[in-house]
Amino acid sequence: MDTNQPTEPTVEITKKQRVIAARGQEVNVDYFLFSCLEQERLERAQGAGTPPLQWPGLTSGATQQAEVTQPFESLVSELCQWYSDRFPELTSNRKIDHEQLVEVVPAFVAMCRDLADLFKIKSDQNLPALPVAAGIDRSPWDAIEGAIRRFFSSNSHLFLRYLSWAHGAERVEEFVPGSRPPVGKYAPPPLPRSGSRDARTGRSDRLSGSKGKGDRGGKHEKPEFRTRNERPSRPDRDRQRPFKNHKEQGPQQEHKRRPRKSDEETAKLTDKAMAEVNQAIATLRSDSSVQEITLLPTNSFYRRIQHQEIVDAGFVSNSVGEGADRAVKITRK
């Protein structure tokens, strides 16, 4: 097997290609459910005003007449009939693909909202959660499910699945007393960490952090002003302390600071360093066999002066050596 053959580059599928490939394919149940959920959240985020799409029977005048005359089952049939006539895509035999989903979801979510509002108006309560518990009237859901199967037979499996999911009972977890750790005011105090000191003991009736209160809890009275001589003596605080400049000198303070050199001495050493540089430059110019000259060791102050003079003369300078033996070396370019 030839391992030197070039490998084919991986082709990345773009989002546009995925959309084209999914065209004409029916969306799965989960995709439909979450699309309807997002539509509900979008409508709630837009505000609680009059929805843009609503069954005319839910207007104020029509609702008052419906509350008195017609039963809930007949009103559900009228509502579903209106949506099936207004939105043919809800009753279409065509499978709901990604393209048709954009037209189906807003109309179906509006119909679900109108069904819940209609039951709220008729009975002054919300639709019972699914599955309906024992002892609760299930006739409202029987009327709704029957109307959906009758008017939207081709897509009833998706519509009923969403209703059972959206109106499903919330799961409430019940715990046996003592099986969960206590929280809040019932929680035990934290144990001290290893190596930490014990908590301070004090009066339990005194609030921590309270300002202006004495030990008895009332407002603390301002103490009477007394001069320094009238106050009780505190040997640990009132003893005479030496000033900062009169502290006892330890062994490390015995060495005095090294005196700085005078300007005269600095000028002499500078002239000496420059004379050494000028002599070395003259030697390099007069004797072509000499390739480099290393000057005497000196500190960084005089080395900087020597470097500048050497560069101005047209030569190359470098510092060589370490510590007290560090000196300047002059070479030709």
C-alpha cells in the first residue's frame, strides 16, 4: 500500500446544501413540536394585545352570545371549520416539509390558542391537563380531539401530539421527609475547617456589625470628653517610644553608607578612561596588524563613555568579562 498517495480533501456541506437536500422530506415529530413551541414564545414576547390571527367568534359581541346559546362542542366545530377554510395548508394531503412548515405552524398555534381561550370563556377555567386524571370531566378534550380528526385528518397525528405535549401535566417530584438535606434556616452550621481557629464567643443578643449600640442593645451614649492627663494610664500604650531616627541599630546597621565620589575624582577617572581609549585607537590606526584591543576593567559608567568614543572613531566596541573583570574590547569593522 502506497502511503505517499495524496488524501482527498474533506468536502464541507454548507447550510444551503442541507436545506436543498431536505426539500420535499417530511419533518420529524420533534422538529414540528419545537417549531410550534418557538412560535408560542414569539407571540408571548410580542405582547398581550389582540393577536394578529384570531377566530372571529372570540370577539366581544360574538363571545357573549356564544356563552349563552351554543355548547362548547359546537363552538369547537365552528372554530376548526373556520381555520380549515381560511388555511388550506392545514388540511392538505401533502406531507409537511420544511418549506410548508412555515405556513402551517403560525396557523396551527393560533388555533390552539383560540381553543384554550374558548374553553376559558365558557367554563372560567383552563383546559385540564393531559392525561386527564380520574374524577375530572374529559368531555372538552373529547370534543377537541374529535374535531381535529374530522377537519384535519391528514395531519391529525402531529396536531394531537402537540396538544398532548403542550397541555401535559407537570411532573411534581415528591420526596420522603428526611431524604433530602436541610436548606435555609434548617441547615446545620458549617463545620470549622482543619487548622482554623474557633469562633469568637460573645453575647448572643448583640447583633454583629451594629454601630452605635452598646452591649445592652440600646443606643450607645457619647462618652464624656477627657484630656490625656485625665484618662487612665495604659502602660502598654502610653510608654515613650523612640523616634524612627533613634531606633536601636542592629548588626546590619553598623556599616555606614559608602560616601559618594567627589566631582574632582570623577573627572580624573573619566580623563583616565578616555586617555586609555584614545591610546588604543591610535594604536589600531598606526599598526594594521593589531585587530583588537581590550581595555582595563572598569564600571558601567566609564564603559558607556568609552563605547561612545569608540563608535565615533569608526570602530566596533563590545563589553567582555563578568563582574569586576568586565571591560571594553575594541575591534575593527
